[in-house]
Amino acid sequence: MENTPQSFRKSMGLLDATMLVAGSMIGSGIFIVSADIVRNTGSAGWMMAVWIISGFMTLTAALSYGELSAMFPKAGGQYVYLREAYSPLVSFVFGWTFFAVIQTATIAAVGVAFAKFTAYLFPILDEDVYLFAVGNYSVSSAQLLAIGVIVLLTGINARGINSGKRVQTTLTLIKILSLLLLILCGFLAYKHAIWNANWSAAGDLWQLRRLHADGSFGEYSTFGAFGAVSAALVGALFSSDSWHSSSAVAGEIKNPQRNIGLSLALGTIIVTAIYLLTNLMYTAVLDLHQMATAPKDRVAMSAAQEIFGTFGIGIIAIMIMISTFGCNNGIILAGARVYYSMAQDGLFFKKVGTLNKSAVPAYALWLQCVVACLWCLSGKYGDLLDMITCVVVIFYVLAIVGVIRLRYTRPELPRPYKALGYPFLPVIYIVMGLAFIILMLIYKPYYTMPGVLIALAGVPIFYFVNKKNKQHV
């Protein structure tokens, strides 16, 4: 019988870890969600403010995570941090939710996004092209292409960390350069009248309003305005998610005490800057109504048409294909390490806690693949943003509170890196995160409660698994 390695191989340097963070963050969101943000806010000033708030929250969380990653440089990232800061119950609830919906449904959503934009070049792959139907249930060619991509990327990552990191680093560098080129071309195609319409109306620039499809505006009540900002934040936060990817692969990063925290900071700074510049570029070529009514919310497509003409649609389609392919590679790579850590704690299938001959958790990768493919077939990935963003922020808040908690409960632990701006920045994030969670539960309970209920379902499952483990001792 062939011996399999008992530990991960440290193969990822700082560049690889940073590209994992940036590449996992940049998917299809930056090309789409600005349409909904504009509809909710009704002004260029508030649109940019939403992206600034999202960037601030993401960067603040990343800087705080740097302390946790330096203290616990182990595979599993956030799962490990929550276990050490609180208890196995809290970390299991996170791991369960991560496996059931957060990571797997995100993989499905990004996979389908890849297929949707591939259909611009090959219409036969469109989500409206159904291959077969059984009663009211049907499967489109886009769903099957998404499944094919997920299986392909899982297979690449099962061959070893070097295969996964090469794909990740190469594609992330390509999409960063492509986005920078798009931004540059956008500013070169700057339209003075459009820019003035978006930015020169001082009285309207910071007026928070609902922008309707016919171009008219609707006023918010005081509390409605808070709900509008929180609703607008959903897309921005979702587009910035997976910023913690490098912490999940800590066991495979060289000098993890230094490089994980640094990669989190560098990756989030790079992406936040690109997101802000991209949205500023949108306001240079599209007026608010054009952004809000972009076909299927594809703001980047509308911007590219203004910049490059009809040729621009193909350019953006290829960019988004590269972006979503690389994004899914990073999410697939990082996610499996969380389930591996759960299995190591005896809280998941035993096989998931083993490594193959290439020193990667292949069972975890393929199990994740199966669940993600089921999400593709479910057709429910469209509700993902509202369903999981609230839950994701709940766990982020818990982790940041954990930074403060561990300072008091385990002061003896070595802290090679300490959270920048402690305790002010972590506290600001906690307050902002809690405000977002409360507003989402108040104004979008129909969408957010299912995610909360999925997370809570992890509590009885934890006690059931624990009971089974004790019976086998």
C-alpha cells in the first residue's frame, strides 16, 4: 500500500498567497452588483460610499485576522479561530454552514456566472437553453457547463497544491491587469457631460433615493434609508468576500506567521483599490439611469459598449470568464481545508481528514464538489447574496470579537503580529457589522432568515455528532 503524507507541503510564497486572496475576491460581482447599488442609493456619491464602506469593513477585518492567523497558523482558517476563541460548538456551526451553503453554493453561483458569460461567445451554452425537463424541473446547458468547470477545477486541485496555485496566480495576475486596462480605457473614453451629470449636481450628489426603471426617484423614510444602504451593501460585501482564503491554507504557506497576515492585507488593498477605480470609471461613461437599467444588471457590459463599441461585449465576456474561473479555483482550493480541519477534530467524515499522495485533502475536495454540483442543479443560486451575506458577516463579527476575547482569555499566546488599530478598528468593524446584520434581518427577513436557520441547524447536528463520537470511545 502506498504511503500518503501526514502533513501539508509548504509550497506557497507571499505572491501565491496574495493572489489567492485577490483572485478569490474578484469574481463576477464587480461587473454586475453596481446596478442594484445605484437603484438602492440613487446617486453617484452614495454608490461610491457603499463601496468605500465595504472596502473599509473588508480591510479592517483582514487586518484583524492577521493577528489570528499569526497565533494559529493552521489549515482551516476561520474554523480554527472560532474554535480557539470560543468552543468547538461555535466553530462547528460555522463549518457546517460553510459546507452546507456559504462555500458550496458560492462555488455553484460563480460556476453558473462563468457559464452565463461564456454564452455571449457560444449562445448554445445560455441558461435559457434547456437540455431536458422533468415536470416543472429543467436543466440548462449553463448548469451543466458550471458543473463541468467545478469538476475540472476540483481535479486540478486534487493533483496537488502546486497545480492549484499555478492556475490561481496566473489567472489572478491576468484579471488584475485586464481590469486595470479596462479602467484606463474607461477614463480615456471619459464623457464630460456624463461625468458632470453624475458628480456636479451638488444638491443631489448625497441625496439617498430609490432610482426607478423609468428614471424617476422615490424618497426614503429615515429608517428606510438605513435599510437601503444595508441592501446596497449586500452586493458590495459579497463581491469582497473570500478575502480570508489564504488563512484556510495556512499549512501550505511558507513562513505563515508573516505571510498570511501580509497576504490578507495586500490582497484586500489591491482589490478594494480596483473596485473603487472600476466604479469611478463607470460614472465617467454611464449615467445613473444607464447603470441602474443595464440589461441583466451587467453594468460592465454597458460600460464596455460605450468604450469599445459592440466589440466591447466580447472583451468583457472573456474578462469575466477568466475572472470567474480563477475565482472558483481559489474558493475550491481554500474551502476543502476547512472540512479537513473539522474531520481532524472528529466532527466530519473521517476520510475527509486525510491527505492523498499529493498532500492535499482530496476527499474534502470531491465532497465539496458533489455538494456544489447539487447547488448548480437546484437552480437556487440566484438567491445566494441575500441568503448568506448576513450569516457570513455574523461569523466575521464573531471572529473579530474573538481577537479581543483572546487578548483577555489567553494573553500568554505568542502574537508575532497584532491587529492594526487595536482596539479601535476591530470595535468599529463589530459595530458596523452588527448594524448591517440587524438591518438585514429587519428589512430582508424573507431572504436572510433561511441562511440563519441553516446555521442554527448546525447546533443539534453538533450534539448528535458529539454523542456518536463518545459512543465510539
